[in-house]
Amino acid sequence: MVCKVEAVYEHGVLRPLEPLPLTEAQRVTLTVSDHPSGRSQRDLGILERAKAEAAAITVKPTIEEVRAALASIPGFLAEEIIAERGDY
């Protein structure tokens, strides 16, 4: 079987971004490429814009103001992140 998947390297371990059709403890051969994907480029662009916007802010909010603003958002951010990443 040959398949191509994106993975994230975290704490010394490659974590696939989608489920793999493998059995537990199955041995595989990996070919690792650090060429950025379209998603990575998009994320880099968002990060750069966010950094530029943060640098341009002249009046920084207090932590209390940030907490109040975040508290007004319905739902849980952690659930959104888990759903987007596909974590269990």
C-alpha cells in the first residue's frame, strides 16, 4: 500500500493529520519532505498578517478586557480546534 498524508512533528513524534489504514504496531517506511503544502503557506500568511496587525496596535487591551471579549464568544474554542484537526 502507498499513500501520501501530511503530518505534524510534535515532541519527537510524527502525527498524521488524517487517519491511516494501518494496524497497531504495523511497520511502515516513511519518506519525509519538508516542502510546505498549500495549507502551510496559507497558515504562514495568516500568521504574518496577524503579527503585522498586532504590531500596528497602539493601545493594548488589558487581560481583563481580553477575557471579557473571549467570554462573549459562544461555544468552546477547544472543541472547534479538535473538530478541525480531527483529534479524538
